[in-house]
Amino acid sequence: MIGTLVAVAVDGGLAFVLVACLTAMMRRIAIRHRLVDQPRSDRVHATATPYLGGVAIAGGTAVAVGAAHPGASRTLAILVAGIAVCLLGLLDDLRRANQALRLATEALAAAGLACAGVHLNLLAGDGAVGTAGDGAVTVAWIVVITNSFNLLDNSDGAAAAIAFASAPVLAVLALAAGQRDAAVLLAALTAGCAGFLVHNWPPAQIFMGDAGSLFLGFVLSSATVLTCDTGDYAHRPLTAVAAALLLLTFVPVVDTWTVLLSRKRAGCRWNQGGTDHLAHRLRALGLRASHTAIVLSASATVAAVLGALAVTGSVPAGGLLAGAVATGATVVLLAQKVAVRRPTLAVPRPRHDLDAAPGARQDPAGVR
């Protein structure tokens, strides 16, 4: 066990250094090639900001995990599929990928994981039909949480801080279940988020973009499935699995439902940009961006710990599940009462100046 803990710590340290250095490098590249997120009505930042940080998160995490020699395992499958989703996000950052293509690619990557053995075991006792059903539920859940993290990346430091809070709890669960490779991946992801936060903490010098938010959401949701279906945690009652899945991803889920309800009321598409997320509502209540990131991160930590207690059977899962649903619903409803600028049906401004008129240039002095 001591050797495993040392390996996890060393891997995490490597990931922190790699991501911190790569993020600084990607920031220079983004500014040089004018890959910046311009201020617009559905964003809160006031100056043009580079957004290739997600490449650094995925790249640094992958190199650190590779150095630990994970071998042919379900953890390696998660990492490979996560890199594929990251590349999809990078395409969306650069050229606006088709929404149907995004969802199809995410579903295909999740289906590949299910075929590799990363899936829930809720109906497996019913034979082939049950196995197919488990695979379908797993794919749907991974895709939903992946896009929830994508929506969550809307305020300086928020998405990375929430992942930083949730991943170490999953790492401890993986270690307790004897899943060294999964623990190494989650430790690297935790340290990678810390390395990115060096540059993304308010006021952010760089954004992670879709490449980073999709990577974080995909890897965390997949690792949650793997951890909740490992060793002593396998074949838990449905209430325990549901409570664990909800609580381990509580903040992204609640934020998504807050946005869905808000945009339904406004008559807008669910995936349209807007300043109606939990982070924006906390800011409207008077919190600074850094305080908002801390509150969301702390909430994610508490929820993740409760989720860990549910999956280990340390507390009654039924009560935790009911409490989590009631708390989440209350937060969603109360959030609607906080006045924010809702999305409109207006056409959004270009994401970056590569979409602007030919010959337009970004003044490097205006980039954060």
C-alpha cells in the first residue's frame, strides 16, 4: 500500500508540473494565433482571454498517467476515450463542431468504454438484455455529465476547482477498492486541475475551453462509473448506486438543472450561452469570482464525501438519495429567484476573432 501511495503522489506531482508549464505554453500559442474568447453578452469576462488550457490539462494528465505504465486496463480505456473527447472539444473551440456530431462522438466514446467493461451493473442479472440496458444507462449518464461539465465552465476557476474537489474523493475510493490505475488517473487529474488553476484562478489568464471541460466531465463521469462498480462496491442496491452517482457529480447536475429551467422559462435552447448559471447567481448575490469558485468547490467536496459514504454502505443510501434530491431541487428553485441576465434569442457574437471579418486582428495588449 505504501508503494502505491508513493506512486500516486509522484504521479500527481508530475501532473501538476506538466499542466502548469503546458498551460503557460498554450497561453502564448493562443495569443500568437489569436485564439481568444472575446467578451460578449453571454459571458462575464471583460477582456479577450486565450482558451487552449484544456489541451494542457488533457496532455499533462495523459503524460503523467502514461509514466505510471497503466497497461491494458479499463483505466487506460477511459484515458484514451477522454483524449478523443478532448480533441472533439478542441475542434469545437476552433471551428464550432456540429452539435449532433458532438453528441454522437461522446456517445460512441462512452459506448466503447461500456464494451471495455466500464459500465454500471444494475440489470446484469437479467442476461444479455440486462447487460445491454446497463450499457445504455451508462452511455446516457456519461454523456449527460460530460455536457454538464461543459455548461459548468462559465466562471473563472469554477470548473477546475469543482473537478479538483471531486477527483480526490474518487481516488480514495479507488485505492480502497484496490484499483491502483484508477487512483493514479484521478490523482493526476486532481493535480492537473491544480496546475491549471495557477493560471485560471480569478482573474483568469487562460480558459480551458470545450477541450478541457469535455475532458474533465468525461473522465470524471467514467471514473465514477468504474469506481462505483469495482470490487466490494459492485452490485450495490439501486438506491446506493443512484445516491453515489448523484452526489459525486452533485454540483454539475444541479447547475445543469438550474440552467435548463431558466432557459425553458426564457424560451431559449438549452445549449445557448447565458449568464444564468449557479456561478453567475452567486456573483449576483455579491460574491467575488474567487469566492464563488471556493463555494462551489466546497459544495462539491461535501457532496462527494457523502457519495463515497453511500457507495461504501457507511450510511443508509435511501436517506442520502432523498436528501440529495430534495436539496438539489431546492437549490434549483431558489436560484430562479436570483435576478440575472437571461439568454436571449439574439445571435451570439463570434467566439474568437478567427470568425471575424478577414484581416481583423486582436491586439495582444488587450489579452489577459
